[in-house]
Amino acid sequence: MGASNPGEPELIYDWNEIARKGRVIPKGVEFFDETLRDGLQNPSVVDPEIEDKLKLIHLMDKLGI
């Protein structure tokens, strides 16, 4: 007798979806990511080179962040 592996929809049920009508996030909502600033406030963090910061910013932009 083989084991059946249920998929994610069978294991997880999002009760918030019951009454949802329309978009999850309304149009015009913006997020401000402070990863670079907040990360540098940790006392054990080494400040990355500007080239590394720029690369990260470009990668985040490609992701839509």
C-alpha cells in the first residue's frame, strides 16, 4: 500500500480567503525597504563596499522591491 502525499492546498487552508473580494493589496500602496539602513545599525555588521550596495539595490529593483 503506497503512501499518499497531500499537496499544500489540502494541508493549509487560508481562512482569510473566504470573504475576499478583489485585490489583496490595494492599488497605490508602496513599500519602503530599509534593509540597507537597518542592517548597518547592527554593531557586528561590516559596512559593505558601495559597489556591493549598488548591486543589491539593482537586484532588489529587478524583484520589484
